[in-house]
Amino acid sequence: MEKTQKKIALFVDCENISSKWAEKIFESLLEIGDICIKKAYGDWRSDLIKPWHEILSLYSMEPIHVVSGNHNKNTSSGGKNSCDIKLSIDVMNCIYDGIVDCIVIASSDSDFVPLAQEIRKKGIQAIGFGELKTREEYQKAFTSFEFLKQDDDNLKSNKALKRMLKRAIDENSDGSGRASLANIGNWIKANYSQSAKSYGKNTWSEIFKVLCEDFKLTRNENDVIFAEYLCW
């Protein structure tokens, strides 16, 4: 039987990512496959990550307790490396188990750059989620990276998104320098494990309309919508 869904392993640095983004993360990932591993890391004695407690139950996440010696402080900096190390070890074990197609790290911590690179080196898609504070080199370490906030201004300034769309058009061009939105969407899902919802929109058409200074949409006589990129 042909495999239609990717198997996904999700690793969340709860001391670095707000619980308010949980729904967006899960909605985006369910668009591309089955999340068969869901692990959440932190010192679960800490008041800082108490909002995650409800999320653990809601999404059946496995809490991984990392003792930081910091649970009575008002900062998450203490014991930070302990959480990073445990998460990294579990990711490496997941890589060598060979049971998933995608490994997802939800964190804005650029210390995970080598880990993301190692995932890709082993031929597994590496997907990152992070807040707007995320450094650019960290974003580029992943196969694809999704910001945990999107508005039209963010889309217009997202160079990685524009490069991905340009490549999708090139790979699916009908010979006229344009490609159908259906083919673009399917290609991005297969190669980057992303959908329009990853960028806060319901359709790729909505995204192209926001990026109208860089891309153009046209519709043929059969009501098929095509996209092409303008001169960059």
C-alpha cells in the first residue's frame, strides 16, 4: 500500500516556546501527517511552564522532566543546557530508530542549529517552529521553518518563503514560466512539509495575493489558477 502520510516526531522546548502556540503547531503538522511521537521538555516544577500542563493532556504529549535547579526563579535561563541536551539525545535516538519521516523541533533556541543539520544529513526532513526572535542562521538550518506569528507584513518580508515559492514555480512550470496553484501546493507539501496554513492563510492563493509585488496570479479558461514570479 502506498504511504500517504508522513510519520512525524515532535520535540517541544517548553521553556522556550509559549503554550499559546500549541494549537498552531499541531494544526500545521496534522496537515502533513501523523504525529506519532510528541515529547515536551522542561522542569515541570517551574511556575513558568505551568500553562503547558493542560496542553500535555489535550494533545497527549509525553512530559520529559529535566531538573534545572531553577524552578523557583523567574527566569528560564538556569538549567537551560540540561533541557537542550536531553532533547538532543532523544532526537538522535529517533534518527537512528528510523521510524519517522520528519523531525520537528519547536524552540527559538539557536543552539539547536547543529542538531537540525544532523537531522537533514541523515536524509530526514527537519521542521522548525520558533517565535519572531529566532535568529536567521537557526531558521536556515531546517528543511523548513515556521514562525509562530504571521501577519501580512511578516509574509512580505519572509525571504525564505519567497525563495521556496519561486523554486516551486520553477519545478512545476508548464513551459511558460508559470505553474498551477495545485501543483505548487502539492510540491511544497512533498518537499517542505508545509501548507498555506503554516503561514496563517487558508490557501496559497491568499499568500500570493499578499506577495503581489513579487508574484502574479492568472486564471485560464478552465478556471485553473496559475502563479508566476515577477523579475527579482
